[in-house]
Amino acid sequence: MGKPNLDFIAFNNGVINRKTGEFLPHNKDYFLLSCIDIDYNLKRSETINFNKWLDWVSKKDPIKRKTILAALYMILGNFYQWQLFLEITGEGGSGKSVFNDIALMIAGEKNSASVNLKDLEKISTRTILLNKTFVFAPDQGKIKSDGAVLKGLTGEDMLLFEPKYVESFNAKIKAVFLITDNEPIIFTEHNGGISRRRTLFLFADKVPDNIKDDKLTDKIKLEIPDIIHLLINTFKDNPDEAKRLLEAQRDSKEAMAIKREVDHLLDFASYFETRESCNGLKAGKSGGEATAIYSLYKIYCQALDEQPIKQRNFMKFFKNALKQHHHKEPYKEKTAARITITNVYLKDDWEIVRQQWLS
């Protein structure tokens, strides 16, 4: 048997080209392994139930609405080469599982794998990912991770696999990753590898019981042909628009607010700004507590009961955190009398910042 032609999605009565939307007859040479168990109707209908869900999770914000469509389009088109992964967080009942179900339907069940993030760290359990185009980690609990495996999987790195009864080998995974959780993952990696890839969405509001529809996923399944048509027609002429929307979401205020809750270094960096003048704070420690970045960091950690990063690695990680806040001026430093002086300044007076940390 040949490899499945993943350009196509199978329905009962034919196949759809994921990239162009062209509807074609079944062909055994496509070697497709899964089928959406409904007929594809060429007559377009409104996606009433999908729209109801989309309006809820986007709060009818047109940009967030289109960005959620971009996330589904990335899964539909298997744009793993964008080197992004999706994480949707929010309390239970807010619409995360519906996103997961829609993604699974448009990717195809046989092309998908469900994983626990912790299991990915075990070489023996990674074989489930081979030949998949969509990997999802649903309902993850509170997790702390260095993200090394996730970074490798989404960065098209060669990874080691050890299937049972077969000699170990290296391979790349060509899949889009989706994580859903009630609490965002705590990543302990501060080199920027995760932050460049992590596209975070907040589904903030739980659906009230009086409007909750237990049959919503079943109703949306019947709309899948029209949802696929919507996704393809929205982005097929300019797939990079979808990528740009996701990169903007990655760097958005919404995503930053979520990350600051679980990354104390990112939160600490939010109290600073870079300026053109390189006469700001010293890089290390100093006798005056408000004149050096690491001295301020130790005060911050003490006030908020955080475990501080050692000084040896601190400035490298701090600069990466600072970069995520997208200041106009890049980080600069100079040396005077063997002291490193930066262009980093507190945004507010020290006494105001101190009170914010202590309150």
C-alpha cells in the first residue's frame, strides 16, 4: 500500500483538495485511511452552528474571529512548516473541546494522534506521532515543562524513535500541534525557542447552562463541508495571511497577559522599557537597589515569592523576555569603568514599582 495523499479529505461521495477546494471522485490511488461520514454537498449552506460557536469564543471580535479561522486553516492545510503550535486555554465549558473536535474532523481521525505532553518526553511513546498530520493534547492538567521535545517536534528537528521490535531511527514529524488546557503550561525555557512558536488563545467565558447545546458538535459535523469551503476560500489566495494572523496572536496583548501569569521573568520584564540613550540601569548587582537590573530582580522575586534565576544566566534570559514586549528600541549596552550599563529603564519611578510588587 502506498502512502496516503494528504492533499485530500474524503467524504462518503468523493474527496476535497485541502488547498484548492476542488471536489473529485474517490480514487484508490489516493490511499486515504479515513473518511468523514457524510456526503459533501456542492450547494453551499450557512454554517449557523459553527458561527454560533465562533461568535462565542471570539466574543464577536472580527480580528480574533478571523485568527481562529486561520488556526483551523493551518490544521486543514497541515502547515507544520510555519513552526507554530496552538495552545487554547480557559475554564471548562468555554468552547475549547469544540475547537478540538472541529480540528479532528477536518484533519481526519486516522491522520491524527492524541497525546499527553509528558508522554512525549519518553522516546518509546513517540511512535504514535509517525505519519500523522495533526497531534492534539486535550485537557492537559497543570504542567511544568522545559518544552524541549515540543520545540524539537515543531521545529522540524530530527528526533529519535524506538518502536517495539524495530531498530531505532531518526525522523521528522510533519504535524500541526494543538494543546488545550484549563491552565496555561508553565514553560521553564527562557531562550526564546518556545515563545517563537507558542500561539496562545484565551477562550475566556464558560457557556451558561441556559444556552448550552449538548448536540452542538453533532450539528457542526453536518456543516463540515461548508466550514472547509469557508476556510479554503478565506485563505487559499494568500495562505501567508493566515500565518501573519497567527504570529500577531502569538505576540498579542491577550497572549502576553496569559504568559505573564505563569512566567515570572516575562512579568518582571514588563516593568521596564528600552530607550535610545544608553545611560540606564546597570546589568548586574549594585549597592543601590534601584540602579541595577539583577538587584531589582532579586527584590521582585523576594516580594512575589519566586525562585530567582542565577545571575550567570540571568541577563541572557532577561533580554529574551524583554524582546517579547516589542519595545521600539533594541537592547543596547556599553562598558564604562568595567561596569556594564544598558539602555533599560524602569517605566515608572522606583517607589511606584516597589509598591506594585509589594501590594
